[in-house]
Amino acid sequence: MLPGLMVAWFTSTVRAETAWICQALPETFDHCSTSLVSGSGSVRPFALANRQVVCYARTRGNSGASPGLCRNGVGRSRPKPDDPSRTVGLVVAREHGRMPTSGLPCFRERRPSNEHWRKQMKNTNRAFTLIELLVVIAIIAILAAILFPVFARAKDAAKKTQCLTQVHQIGLAWTLYGTDYDDVCMRVAIPQAGETIYWWGSWDGDRLDESRGLLFPYLQTRAIQACPVFKNELRTALGLTGYGYNYAYLSPSRFDPPDYREVQIPVKVSQIADPAMTVLFADSARINTWQYEAPRLEGSTYLEPPSSEYPTLHGRHNGFGVVVWADSHARVWRPTLRRQPFGYGNYDPKPWIENNLGELDLDGDLTTDELFDLN
């Protein structure tokens, strides 16, 4: 009877000790279960205190002479009892409903403290690897390649809309000018003593006065007189706007002998048979082939008809030029490019093609001026 009481006392003491260790030091253990070497030599885990325990234990087999070793699932060896990172306890388990003959000293693995984990995380913090950095850069480059052209087209479309609005306002100003001057179309230029007055300002050879332009009283600002896309890098003093006027039919002149002085020919607005198909202003430029070593693009306020064989319609809006007609409506028009040598100088068409300079034409016949004349 006495041995039975001793076994019961030993069992309850061990279980209480084990439960106390697991409950009193929950921050010290990741696990709280054990494995035992049974009498048959097999290792059996069991659950205790709702935690999984990593246990190292020494026991006796059925022979009573051979020591057994309780290991965790990764086969670690038993730690030394004096290891400060370990905790020693006693665990007693029931095997197939029977109590083992002796208590099992159990060495359980100690969980590192929070401070230890913080140090470990600090030491393991790292930046991007080279491969990760290259992947991010590649993704950004792909997105930029996709989005930048979209943004550029949107910006060009906005400027084209602005240009359409401006030439529409210029067309309205031209109509008001004709109303104030007895239905006479505006002249492309009016020579006076010491200066020449154009539609965008007066020029005395040294200074441009935009407030004295023929259309300035109706526009009241110079902000809408220049195309927002045209870069006037040459002839800047003259204040070229990037818009050319249909001077050949709306502001004609003749030069009679013997002195060949200019004689202005008035044109009535009412003489325009089809205002909706007669051009007033359009995006205009020219190729200067006589002043520089290489042909250069520069502004021109004269919109030449196809019969003059000198293309000036500038497709600066993604291949299209903005045109305003005699009824003041505005639209875009694709220039008709000349592919063969042309003009009195037998010009090479390459500079015109490269700069998208062509003719304002409708019927494909570049000897007729159906969009310029009054018929």
C-alpha cells in the first residue's frame, strides 16, 4: 500500500510542477507538450495545457537498464542542465492507460524573450536586392512607355482645341472688321509713312506695336494671336503669329508699269460665293532656302494657294493644320504634300515633307485654288 501512495504522490507532484511551469512562464515557452519513450521504445507526443511541448527526457525501458531519450520532432539532443536558455521540469504521462514506473526529467526549450526577437528582426532588416530593384525599375519603365505618349497626345489635343478657339475668334474679328469698313475685306498689310500695319500689329523697322494691329480693336489682346504650338524662333522681332492670311484672293494687288508700284484691289465680303469653303486664316510657315546654309522652318503670315507652287499649310497638330473659313467656323485639315520637285526654283520637296508643309487642297488638282478663290 505504501508504494502505491508514493507513486500517487509523485505523480500529482510532477503534474502540478509541470502545470505550474507552463502556466507561470507562458512567455518563456513556445510549446507545452512532451514526448515519451514508451516501454516498447516508441515516442509518443501528447497535449498538455493546450500547448505543444518540446521535451527532452530520460527514462528506463522495459529492461530497466537502457536509458531512453525523449526528443522533439527535429531530433535535437538533450540540453545541458546548466544552460541558462533552458528550463528543467518533471513530466509524468500515462501510456496506454498505465503509469510509467518512474518520473521523467524533461528539458523544455525556452522561447527567446521579446527583446531577443526585436534584436533578431533588427539584424535581419534589409533593403531591396538588386534583382528586386531591377524588377521595380522595369515596371516603372514599362508604365512610363505606355503612359507618356498618352499624356503627350492629350496635351497636343488640348493645344489643338485652343488653336481652334483662337482662329475662330480671329475669324469673328475679321467679320467685324468688314462690317465696320463697308463690307471690304481686310488687307494683309497697309503701308504708311515710316511703318507697315499688319493684322497683328504695326512694324516701323525696329519696333512692333501690337496695339495698332488691324484686328486688335476687336480682339483686345495679343494672347490669341499666336498659335500655342508654333515656335517662332526666327523673325521674332516681327512678331509672326504662326497664322497665314488668304492674301492672294482676299487682299489682291497689281503692279502696273512703268514703276510697278503696288495698286491695292478692294474685295467685298459679299463677293465670296461660298463662305463655308473659302479660307481666311490657317496654320502657316515656310522653308527659308535663301538665307541660311541649310533650309530652315520659319513663320509666314502669307497663306499661299496651290497654284503658287509654294506649300505653306503647316500640319503642326499631329499632321493637321487648323483652318478658319469666311463664315468663321474652324476645323483641322491635313496638308497635301508635294512629292516631286516644284516651284520656280525647282525645290527639293524633302524639307517640306519633313516639316509637314503642304497645300490646302480639296480636289487633288494642285493647279486650282478651289478653297481660296471667291467662286
